[in-house]
Amino acid sequence: MRDPPETPFPEYFKMALSVETCVARHTGDRTEQQDRVGIFGHASLPGMLMAVVADGMGGHTGGAMAAEQVLLKAKQNFEMFTPRDESAEHFLAGIINEAHLVIKLTRFTSEQDPHSTAAVLLLQPGRADWAHCGDSRLYHFRDGRLVTRTTDHSLVEELSRKGMISAAAALSHPQRNVLMSCLGAEREPRIDHASQLGLVAGDTFLLCSDGLWGDLSEHEIGAELNARSAREGAQALISLARARSDGYGDNISVAIVRLVEAPAR
């Protein structure tokens, strides 16, 4: 677990804000960590950062390789991103589509069948944009209350949306890990995009793999994040998920981005 340095936001915010971040991973009860997670700032544009979570699938080393490609592509594209020349939606879609292509190409040079999910957050002064594919999630909380979360591209989410199963039944459904879309598959990835304008102190964004959200409710996640710092919140959430995994816990990856009021100068 590591805490990237705090990133000050420019003074044209109505309220001076800074960002508190943390990334954390846990292998769970698996033999290999196939998740990848990262938070990084822009090299030349202050107040901009990116957070990424990718959950790899595809047998021994294959999933890790796929998830690594998502992280690498996000870093590469972010270095060249200029908001004056490209919309956030187009930029985020480009990361996922390009990572998808690279993952597909690796199938020809390896014996694995690599796939990955992707959840990517772009934070700019005054707004946040995100895109995802698969069942790695992004949650947006404001003072501990859920504002929104991404919708999984999974079989059980589709069944739940159509009213064929309840939300409670979806949590224990035997096919809850079956994805309808991911990176590296034959079909082009489904990419959902959303944004939030008018960010304020108390806004918290959590990106995580299903190893975390599969055992925790939205209320529990919001309460833990609201009561603690980003680093302490990551530790508390992982500990709680591990306590409930009963020896069958999946890989866990967490990226937390929280806006706080900047100290007076």
C-alpha cells in the first residue's frame, strides 16, 4: 500500500481543494495477484490525475499480463493527453480500446487467453470523468453517501436489471462472475462513460475489483471511507472483505481519490 503525494488544485476553484489518494492490493486466497492498480499525476498539467483498476483473467500469468497492459496504456496516453485537443470521453475510450487491441495481440505470442476488466478515472479541475468495461467498479461518494456507481457488464447485473433476479440473489448467484463484456474478447468492449461536474470537498471516488465489492455493501463502503483517511479507509475495507471471504477471497485492488479542503496558506 502506498500513498501518492497530495496534488494541489489550481486557485481558480471557488474553494481551494487538494486531493488525498491511496492505492492498495491484496492477493486474497489466490496463488497469484492478477489485478493491477495505479494513480498518477500529469507531468505538465497541475491538478490532473488518473486512477486505474484492472482485473486480469486468463490462467497463470495471462490475466496479470492483460491487466498490466491496461495500466501501461493508461499511463502512456495520459502523458500525451491535452484537454484542449481531446474530450475526456474520447480519451478514456481510447485507453480501453487500445488496451483491448494489445491484449488480443498477445494471444498470438502466448499460450494464454488473456482478458481484463478496466475502470479508469480522469480527474481535472472542477470535474471528474470515468469509463469502465467489465465488473471492476467506480463508486462516487459525497460525505459518505453514494452519488453513483458503475453498472457491471455481467450476466447477473443484466438479469437483475431485467427484474429476473433480485439484487440480493445476484450477490450469491453461481454465475455472478460471468462477464458480458471485457477487454481481449472477440467482441469489441462495451464502454460506459459518465462524469461529475462541480466537485466539492467530501467527494470521494473509489475504484476497486470485485474482490472488494463482492463482500461489502455500498453503505458499508461509504461509511468506512467517510470516517477515515484514504489510507486508513483502504486498510479498513480490505480487512473487512478479507474477514468475510471465508478462505475463498479473490484478488483485491483499491484506488481511492478524495477531495479535501486545502489548508489555508
